[in-house]
Amino acid sequence: MIKNFLFQIIEKVRGAEPNAETNNGTIQLPIGEGTETTIATVLTAIDTIKDMLIGFIYGTALLFFLIGVYNYITSYGNDAKAQKAKQTMLWAVIGLAIAIMASFIITFVANVLGHKNQLPNLTS
């Protein structure tokens, strides 16, 4: 239902009759001169960028957690340094939890909109 609605909007913007069944359910979007792409390839690019950003956030959170662990181990009884290290570890875990929730929310929304199952298989 949402997919057909989006197809109708895009077709109206292009000035054509709304028809979601043309070209196996894809709509050609002209991008640049002589270049055409489909909604599926745009969604694939967005999905790739999302995966790279989420991976970067996971790596950054892990790095800060390990820095906090190192600082905690090397605090040698210095309560101020140990407290700062605990705060670093806590914020790293909070950042990781937010990244995990963001990944699940993005995947859920993509599945609800029906786009995840329509992405082309680029490995074959």
C-alpha cells in the first residue's frame, strides 16, 4: 500500500500516469545526464551508507570502552581517575546501546515499508 502510494507520487512528479507495475515494479529515476537508476539502487546505496555508519559507531563505542578499561586498570587507586574511567565505560555502553537500537529501528522501518525484500542481490 505504501509502496504503491510512493510509486504514484513519483510518477505524478515525472508527469506520467501512475503505474507501479511498470518495469517489474521499479521506476527509473534520471540522475545526471545519460544516467538512470532505480529506487532499488538508491535504497541499496542508503543501506550501504547506513551499514558503514553503524559499523563506525560500533567501533568507536568499543574503542572508548577499551580506553575506559585501560584507564580503570591503570588508575592504581586514584579515585578520581577510576571514576572518570567508569564514566567513559558507561557512556561507551550507552552509545553502543543507542547504535544497536538505531540499527533495529532502521531495519524495522525498511521492512514495514517493504523495501528490504526488494533490494537487488549484488553478489550474484
